[in-house]
Amino acid sequence: MTPAIELTNVTKIYRRFGGKQFATLKSALLQRSILRDLSPSETFPALRGVSFQVPPGQTIGVIGRNGSGKSTALKLVAGITKPTSGTVKVQGRISALIELGAGFHPEISGRENVYINGIMLGLSRREIQRRFDEIVEFAELKEFIDEPVKNYSSGMYMRLGFAVAIHVDPDVLLVDEVLAVGDEGFTHKCLDKFGEFKRRNKTILLVTHSLGLVERFCDEALWLDHGEKRAQGDPTRVIGAYMTDVERQEEQFLATTDARHKQEADESATRSEGPVDAGDTAADMTQASEGRWGSGGVEIASVTLMADDGQPTHIFHSGEAMTVALKIRAHRVVNDFVFGIGIFNAEGICVYGTNTDIEEHESDLLSGDAEIRMKIDALELVEGTYKLDVAVHKLDGAPYDYHRLLYTFRIKSRLKDVGIYRPRHRWEFDGAVKFKPLAK
Amino acid sequence: MWHNLAELLRYRGLIQSLVVRDLKARYRGSVLGFFWSFVNPLLLLTIYTFVFAYIMKNDEEATRPYPVFMFCGLLPWTWFAASLNEAAGSLISGGNLIKKVLFPAEILPIVSVLTNMVHFLLGLTILAAFMVANQHYPDWGQLFLFPVIVLVQLTFSFGLALALSALTVHFRDLKDLVANLLTFWFFATPIIYFYGSASMMPYKGYFNLNPFFHLVVAYQEVLFFHGPFGAWVGLAVMTVASVVVFLAGYWLFDRLRDSFAEVV
């Protein structure tokens, strides 16, 4: 079977006209550079050697970070731009939902715009006549259809654009992140319409950041990264790989930010020698912003967050184990010491705080190097970014070394539950209550 | 290029709708509506008639009645100038279509030319009214040439409009340049004055270089002057030239086509 969409080794290089985009004819003439100005001076590869096929009747979700080439791929399939090299083949009539209502003229009525937009999208006048009522009903604009489009709200505008585009009855439907139009009800209607397309064995190419939609709705996912195809296949698998990659990037980002914060704190700590505001301790903790202070007798040399497998990381999944490992260096022998940690959420609320003293570990002796590990079996936090306080201080609270909000970690969760505390729980149902089985 | 040209025929329905839309949109909300199409040429006509017939005392026997003479050249010129002015900016103002919809870009300048042709054709009714009022009628036997001249001008305008619209995408100030150049061109063409008057003799050579001169003379020969049609050579040359200009304009447009979606 010939694929509905086939890209073979497609490269798209966008030409940047070297900032001469608004070049004036005069300067071009003066510098005798008309031809040079019309030839690109700088290039930017949006897609590099991408090949993929979509069999007819399949729904494929294109995912990837911003700037990964998703929209370019869609425009190439739509034929709006041409590939620099490689071939794009599409079987059948295409309708592209890239910008809704792109061809609407504000001064004329919705009715006339539907006709013109329909013709632009490849319908004949008669075909539009036949579908007109359906289009208007779908857009929920019955009373306003004879108003000039300039009086429409942006939602009405989008709905009409969507309604026309979807009623073109394409063989291949291209959708670029346009489902965010209209209210909940309209979004559902759009999804129903897509479902109908699927049942009628039409091919859909969907560009979106909504991974849930891809997982629920698509037969396959295609992951583009920096203009290259990273993976194509089962949505759950591809999305999993994509998420892992996103986490890895975030991890890198968090690690570098943490390192920078730490360095800044260290620099300010060494600048202000000795104890800094010894009295400014636990009581004022919530007011203090990130930083590092203390008398310096005992030093926290490093803080590492580790996952179950002992690998340092900054990304955890809700319910996973976490180990906070502190490398301690005591510059003199001390008998009076407490190790503490605090977890803060993005709003600065203390989610949890504890220390060895609270948990009745009586200090006895600390000298030289030591390693302290606080092991959390299951990190039951909701999704979000959290910061960590770690400290070693005297029983009366006077700090040896206090690291305030210097370490960041992120919790990922499939569920979007909310709050600051996530009790381990489950649901039980008895009697006449039934839930649908989980979608795939 | 040939393939794209053939493709263009398939879009005639769309072109037609867009011309109608532009005409509707232009007059939507204005009380006088289509009447505005005539106001500008009428105003020019009144002013020039006043200036040349009364102040300058231009008593050229050949150009009487002067308003009819002048209108024969002014109407096609207004069509020509407005077409180019609009076409020059058509790709930029229609950028949304080029970037977001699969849309043959050449339709935009073509629609500019055609919309103004509709104004031109409507303006002919005013010319007819003036002819009746002045009891000065065209050479009925030569009237069959009128559609030919219109067609030549249409082809010529298409060519220039395509080239201009494509180049303006890259050189934005071409639009202003064109507007000013057209003013100059207007006075360089014998529309408000008579090319055959004695004082014009030294400039005959320059007139021959002006493509619109040949069109205007052809219009005047058909619609105004009596006697045998005296512009056969000019019209024949312009027929060939317009086809060449059209093909050259389309070729240039086609060459630059792929850059539109990225640069607009």
C-alpha cells in the first residue's frame, strides 16, 4: 500500500537574509548587490535528512521541543514550503489547520468568508453550499453568520476557521497545535471530529505539545529533535523516550544552576569571614533567601541527591526513593552538632523539615571527614520543583554551615494531583459504582 | 513555470471570488458604495478640464470636446496605475495566506489587476454618459478593437504586477518608488494633452519608447478620433510586448516564489 504521507531524506534549510530582509533597493543598487541580496547569506537547517512514512488511515503525533522542526515538517507536508532537498509525497486532498481563519477578510460577513475560505482550501462552490449548514452549526455561529467577521470574538473567529477547514473532507488532515481554541465543549467536539476522521480511515498528522493527546489518540508518535528524527513508533514508547530526554536536559540545567548558586554562595561566604549573624537561625529561616552562612567549624563539603540506584540526579518521580548524601568535614573536634534538612516547594512553603536532634540522635563526637545520608524510601510529593536546605548546627541552633535553598530537584508525576503533601493512598469502590477500564 | 501557469487556470473560481470579495469589502459600510469608483476619475477629469480648457486655453481643435478626449486616456491609466500600486504591496499584505495556507501566491497580484479592471469597466459608463452629453460618439466600425486593446493592457499589467509584487517582497521601498514613478509616467504619457499637436513634435521619439503611449493612442483612436485607425503598428508591437512582459514577469515571480513564505 502506498503511504499517505512519505518524506524521503528531507532537508529544509531556512535562509536568513542576513538581516537584509528589509533591505532597501537603494542600498542594493549602490552596492550592486541585488543578486547577492536575493541569495541567502546565512542558513539555518530546520530539518536534516528526515524520512518517515504514514500509512493511510493512521493518526500520527509529532512531538518534540520548541524549534525541533515540527511545524516545518507540517508545512512541507502541506506544500506551503518546498524542501531544500529530498522528496515529499502526499496522496489525496490535504487540509492544513495551521492558522485558523488565515484567509478571512474582516470586512465581509461570515457567510461570504466561509465560501471564500472553502474555495481557497480546494472546495467547489457547490460543495460548500452542500456543507454550509453543517459548517455553521459546527461553529455554533448561526445567529452571527451574516455579521462581518471583524465583529467576531477571537473564539468565534477560530471556531469558524476550524469548522471550514474540517469540512473540506480531506484525505490527509494536518493539525498544528490548534486544539487550544474555544472552550472545553468545543475542544471535545473537535476531538470527536478527529475520531470520526479516524474511523473513516483518514490520515491525520498532529503536531502538539500535549503528550496525553498523542498517547490517547495517535497510532504512532514521531519525535523530532533539532531537525532530526529521533524515534517513530508506538506512542507510549516514543513519549517515554522523549520524556526521559527532556528530563536529562532538565537535569543538566538544574545541575548547572545548582552549581552556580553554590559557587555564588561560597564566594559570599568566604568574603564575609567567620560567623555571619549567628543568631539568625531557625526562627528566621523562612525569611532568608538562598545563601550560605555559618561559623565554619564544621563544613558541608558537598550535597548529592541520589536515586534508588545510587546515581546522582535532580529528577525524581513521585513515589521514588531519594537519598540526600552530605559530605562533612570537621575542622576541629566537636561534640555539639545536629544535621538537618528541609524541603521547600516552589512557593517557599516548607513541605518537610527534620534534623537529627528532633529525631533523638544525641550527638557525641565528630572529627575529620564523615558522610551523612538521609534515605527517603518513597518521596511522596506532587509534581513540581523543590528546593533543599541542608545544615549542620549546634543544639542551640547556631550554625556551623547552613546551605539555604541551594539545591534544587524536580518531581515528575504522571498524575496531576495537587497540594504539598501526598499521603500514600488508594481508592476502593463498593456497590453500584463502576469506572470505565483505563484507556490504552 | 508552464506547469504553474496551467495550474493557474484551475484557480479561476478562487480568483473570481477574491475579486468579488475585494469589491464588496471596499465598499462595505460606505454610503455611496460603488459610486466611489467614479469619484476619483471624475474629480481628476473636472480639475484637468478646468485647468486645460479654461485657464490654459488649450484650444486644440482635435481634442474637442476635451472632457471626452481626456477621459478616453484617463480611465485606462487609472486602471493601470491603481493595479500596479496595489499589486506592489499585495504579497506583503496577503502574507498570512502565503505562509499559512497552501495558496498560489500569483493570485494576489492578479486579483489586484482584475479588481481595478472592474472599476475601469464601470467607469466606461461615465465615459458613455459624457459622450452622450457632448454628442461625440466613437467610431462604431472600430469598436471591435476595444476589447483587443483591453486584453493587451491586461496582459501587460499582469506581467508588471507579478514582477513588482515579487520584487517588493525583497525590496520594500519599491512600493513607494512605484507610486512616484507612476506620477511621472502619467505626465509623460499624452493623456491630458494631445500627442499630435505641433508643440509635441520634438518629443515623438520619446513617446515611441513609452509602452503606455501606444495603448493610450489606440484607445483614443477607437473611442475618440474619427477616421481610419492610426495605431496599427503601435498596437501590434504592444501585443507582442505585453506577452513578452507577462512571460518575463511570471518567470521572475516563479523564480522568487519559494522565498515568499520565508521572507514575507
